[in-house]
Amino acid sequence: MSLNTALSNTGPKRRGSPIPIILILLVLGAGGYFGWKAFSGYQADKRRRQEEIRAENERIRAKNEMILKSGVKPKTNAVVQVEEDEPKFDLPPEPPKKTEAEILREEETLRTNVWAQIEAARKTGDAKPLPAFAGIQFGKPLVPGATLDQVSSKIVKWGTALREEAGDSVAARGVAFAVYGPKLAKPFMSLGTSPLVWVTPKERRPYRIEFSRPLAPKDDKHDPETTNLVANLKAKFNVEPFAPRPSVPGRAGCEYVFPIGTSTVTVGEYDGVLRFSVEREDVRDEARAETEALRQEKSQVSADGALLDSKRYPNGGFDRAKYRGMQPFREGTPPAFCGVVFGSQPAETATVVVPQKGPKGFFLDYGMAKCPPFRGFAYGRADIDPVRGGVYAVHLTSEGGTEGQDDKDYFEAVKASLSAHYKVKPIEKPGEGAFPNLIYQVGDVTILFGPDPRGGFRLFARNEVLTALAHTEPAANTRKR
């Protein structure tokens, strides 16, 4: 035996049998075959059900279209449910909703177009305007000869004399005042007994009468009284109204207009208020003209005030050294009048006149002095203290009406400027002819305006303190009131 021969007590290795593996593979194959067959059957059933549903829906849609064409209301059909992955019918898209801005633009366009139709109807119609309403006559002073405060206990509000229209401004339309008119014995429908009366700003003549109250809306957001008012007006005037903003359920606000000649009767709902108004277009235009005239007067009054307070006349300033020890003037005392400063010294070029009778002084010539005159009072004289030389009084004269004004208009214009500027009610004293003398007391200054006996008008201003000093010896100077 060879020494390299290995000894072992184990037998030779055997290989496993392949039969179990083959059996397992046969089982898996059979399972996959029958599973695939069952899945294919499910898909076929599903497709069959989907086809049946499509056919049923198509039948229902065709039947409904035939019924709609015949005019008979279709019966409600049960809705056929489809699987989530099945497409539904293609319905027509809903129209896009309008934005609020688009709705407002359309309404404004409609309003503009309808108002153009109203103005055209007013020109072509032959109806006469309403002369009065609620016992108030249009165009005649609410209370003849009364001031605005006397017309009513208070001004309720102020506003424009023309309609609010695009591009307009308050300056273009004009401003007027509203006051409560006389109370009615019975309420006007449900709108109360106190009409609001819009009057012209100068002569207090009514041009618009209105009633209003808070809205009492129903479910559709419109007040039933709006419908009642429109129906009554249609019957009264026998015409259809124009609707710059018609009543739309679910949307607040509306407006109906009846043009009756130069009268405009309006019913509308505005910002929570039901308002009924009667307005005379022609008198409203007169209100605008009055407003413009009043505005010009106020502008002139403002300019006149600057001239009344002016210190530009070329004479010296107030020499306080010459009035040492004098007590101060009362509060509100004007320091100057029409360019001349009280207590000032004459200019070096002025010729001082000492008459045999009357006060010492010098003549005033506004043209030569290049100082703008007040309301044509371009000439006069200044009275000066014989010892101190200071001005204590100013006398001016005017020829009267100029630039198309007659003497009456001129007198009223000067009076208006003096009263508005000094804010003092004048005392009236008899004057020459048809005009009185008006006396204003402003602090320590007395101002007189009235007719001049020689013709035209005179304007006089005197500082009472300086006048008293001018007639008192310097050693005995005391303040006299």
C-alpha cells in the first residue's frame, strides 16, 4: 500500500433529485394562468358595464332634447352613476361673472345715455313746468325780505346748484343752501311733513323741494314706497318715467325721472335713503348765476378789505414820541384807513393847509401817490393834529356808480364791502336823497358812508382817541371816550 493513500470511513456523495423543483414550477405556472384568465374576465365585465352606462346616458340625453324641442317640461330622470374614472357629459361653459367695476361702468354708461334722452324729451315736449309744490312757489323768495337766518332756524346743509355730473366741479356748478320749509298739515305719503327746500344763495328763492326718509327695504332690497310713488306719478302725469338706474332685485339703489317741461320730478333710492324731489331747471340755472355773482362779490370784498386796511399812502409812520403817555387803542381798532395810517405824519412832499376855519391837514390824491383807491374814492383830505401833526381823520369822495353800475348798485356794493370786512352792522341815519348815512363803530374808529351833499358819495373815518387829543392842549392830554 502506498504511503500517500488517504484513509476514510465515509462513502461517496450523492446528488439531490430534481423532481420537487419541477412540481413547484408546475404549480406556479398553473396559478399564473388561471389568475390571468380571471383578471381578463373582470376587465371584460368592466368594459361591458361602461358601454351599457354610456348607451343609457346617450338614450336619456336624446330623449330630453326631443322633449325640450317639443316645449314640454322634461321629467326628472334618475342620475346614472359612473365610475370615477369615467368621463361625464361635456356641458357648455358658464359665462364669466362680471366684476363690480364692470357693473359700475355699465351703470354709468346707462345713466349718461338716459339723461341725454331726458334732456331731449324736455326740449321736444310741450308740458308746462310745475309752478309750486307742497305750498311753496318756485322762484319767489321763501320769506320776502328775510335774511337766510330769518328764513329758517338754521341752514341744514349747503350743496351744488347743478346735478352731479362727470367732469363738473363745485366751482362750475355753483353752491346753494338748503333750509327746512313750512311744515305740511298732513304727511306726504310716508315721507313726513318737513320738506327740505333748496334756495338760491343770494335772494333765497326756492328751486328744489325734496322729501326723504331712511329706506324700509324688503327681501329684494327695495322700498315698497318707491313703487307706490312711481305708480302715482305715472297716473298723474300720464307718462312713463325714464330710469337712469332701474330697480334690480338684489341690488341696492334705483332712480326714476319724470321731465315735466323745465321741472324734473325724481324718485330714487340713494345710500340708504328714499328721496322724492321736484326741481325747476330754469330757477336752478338762476341759482347758479346768483352763486357766480355772489362769488365775485366775495372776491371783491376780499380785495376791498385789503384796500381798506392798506398802509401804502406815502406819509410818515406813527410817531409815538409825539403821543407819549397815550393809552392803547381798544382791541379791533383799525391802525389805518384806505392807505393812511392814523397818527402818521404828512409826507415831505405834502402841502399842509391851515384854513381860517376847519382843521389843519393835507390833500390826498391816490393817483399821484400811486396808491390803489377803494371803490373809486380816489381824492380827499387828511385832518392832522395842529400840535403833534399826526393824522386823526380821513375824508374821501367818489362820483358813484362806475363800470355799468348805477348809484344804487354802487351804494349796495360799498355797503357790502364795509359790512363784510369790519363785521359790524351799521347804524342808519337819514341822508341826502334816496340814500341813508351808514355809521360803523370799529374799536376807536368811527366810519361814515353815505351821499355827499355836493353829489356822489362820501367816506369818512375818524380815530376818536386821536381826535380828542387834537382838540386838547398837550399839557392836559387825557383819554376821553
